[in-house]
Amino acid sequence: MLTPEITKRITDAVDAAFDRQLEFTAELVRHPSLRAEEASAQDLMFTQMEARGLAMDRWQLDEETLSAHVGYGPTTVAFEDLTNVVGTYTPAGPATGRSLILNGHIDVVPTGPEDTWSRSPWDAEIKDGWMYGRGSGDMKAGLAANLFAFDALRAAGLAPAAVIHMQSVVEEECTGNGSLAALQRGYTAEAVVIPEPEENMLVRANVGVIWFKVRVSGKPTHVREMATGFNAIDAAYTVMGDLRELQDKWNADKGSHRYFEDLEHPINFNIGMISGGDWPSSVPSWCEFDVRAALYPGVTAADAWSQIEACLRDSTSGAEVSAVRSGFFSEGYVLEEGSDAEGVLASSHQEVFGSALESFTTPGYLDGRVFTLYGGIPALVYGPVSEAIHGFDERVHVESVRKVTKTIALFIAEWCGVTETR
């Protein structure tokens, strides 16, 4: 248990460096780290970790190694554009504390039409207590919080007494392969903290996700003879309706899945992209659309995919329908209650916020599943208040970031243990 004096030294150190933390977060946001374009942002993370004296590792994700794992999601971009960065702290003396991973993803989703934003998505302006910008909440504020929480201990004259792996990974928004690659590379610990934008709360459970592309085939004709053709775009809407029926069936079963009973609509099949046809005056011979489908923890991705394939095979559209997996092939997970790691996070949160740590269930994807399902590591997904992630004018609440950083710093000190350096 940390003494009040040490606790104050740590939280004061966070306050003293907080302006620099916000400046660094803004610098990260100004690097548009879209998928396969994360290199410059990873350069920045590498430089910052190296400057802190961490032992550095940067590597390209390996398709052959990843694809052999059950948690792999098919990647549709070049692997040479995908690199992870990990910095490792090792105590000078014997490691007497518990080891820790501080994980975060550097990749961000597309902005959509930038003229719909009230400001540039990459400016990281702070206004009325919020920092704006794509990735500000999801999750560059969290990546910065990890670094500056670690800094706070040293600034307070303390050294962690256990190994800490600081991770900046790619592919969280589309496959989860970045965190999976880090686990395969041998980076394990007794707990992991992932400061995703989670409203100052802990994620208790979240869904798994499958991405797939559906192709509907038709028969082209001139529109003057439209009745003799088969419109693939029209048929695609029927196929979407078939998938919605499967979605409704899965939602109706929510009472059978712990922590999901009270969610209004835990299973969502999102039609995220669509294209089709070749000419306005020709009946379209093809239509493709991309789907993100959720599944409950405890349901294997393979079983869910089999049900999706059966739905498409039995489509009422009358069309030829095929599908290929195009990203996530992940299973959901539950963070079981009562772990030592959760207890330490709860006490750290109570110290900073003056209130009990709350948990919730989310119908979104999180990399925590990699560590929990495949590494047996309790994954504490806990982070600041945000708004409009994946939307226009994404923003993160500045004071929430400050408090979450303090909580993470206290967690590191209590979980890893500390020794005095002054």
C-alpha cells in the first residue's frame, strides 16, 4: 500500500508535467496515423520511449506467424507497412514487483469528409476543456497517459521494481494483429493496462468481431430490357435483410450471455461500405458490401462465421452470393471479477476520483481479448471520457485525461512496487 506522502509525490508529478503531456498528445494527433500510414507516429513513439532509456524493439508484423494463430484476422494491406514499437523497462536491481504491460494502439480510423468537421481533424485544438482531433480519444491520449504516468514515478524520485513493457501497436481498428504480434513475440506480464476511451470506467466484457465482404452477382442487360436482367444491387439489399434477421436472432439470445442481458442491442451488423455496377444505363452485374458483425464472448469466431455463411447460402435474394473474411476474426472476452489487478486499479481510481471504480459491458471490440484469451493476462481496459470517436469532431476531455494518468501512475507504483532513488 502506498503511503499518503508517496501518493502525493506521484500525483503532483503528473500535474507538473501535464502541460507537456498535452503538447505531446497534440503532436501525436498531428501525425495522421491511418491504417498502413502509422510510420511517422511510430517514429515519434520510438524516439520518446528511447529517450526515457527503455530497451527498444521495432519490428514488422509477420503474416506467416500471425496467420497460424486462431486469433488472426486477415490483413488486406501490405505487411511491410505495419510495424509495432515496444520499449522495455527493467529495474536496476532484482525485480521484486509484478510485471506490467502498458498497451495502446497508434492507428486511427478515416476522418470522413473533412469539411464536415468544425476544424481540421489533425489540429488537436483544445477548446472548452476538450482536445479535438482524429485519434485524440481513440486512443492517443491513452498512449500519452501511459508514457507520462511512467514518467511521474521517476519525477517523484521512485523507480518501478518490476519489468514494464510499453507498447504502441498497429491494426487495433481492423484486425487486432498488432497486439497479437506483440504477444507472439514473447511480451507477457502479470497484468496489462489499456487506456482506451472508456468514460473513466473499466470494461467488464466486450463482443468479438468478424469483418467480411459480400459479393452479389447479377445478370447485366440494357435498361430497356431490364426485366430480362438481374439487378445485383437490388438483390444486395435483400441479402442485407437476411443478415439483419440473423442479427435479430442473435440479439434475442442476449439473456443467455452473462453481462449482456441488459444491453439494448449488443449484436450489431454494420454495413460499412458498398459499391456496385459499371454503368448507369446497364443493369448491374455485381454489388459488394462490407460488414462488421459482432458475436458474444464464448461463441467461437469459427462457429459465428459458419452461421453467417449459412445465412448467405440460404439467402432469399435468388442471387449468387459469396463472402470472404476481410479483417477481424476475433472472439469476445470477459474480465472475471476479483483479480488482484482489478483491486489495485480500483483503489488507485478511488484515490484519484474519490469514487468507486465502475465497470460496464461494451458492444465494441478491444485488444484486451488478445491478452485475456491467449495470454491468460488480466486486461484492464480503462481510460478517459471522450465524445464522437469514429465520428466528426472526435474529442477527449482534458481533466479526465489528467485523472486517468494519475490513476495509471498510482497503479504502476502499487502493482510493480517502487524503490526510492533520492
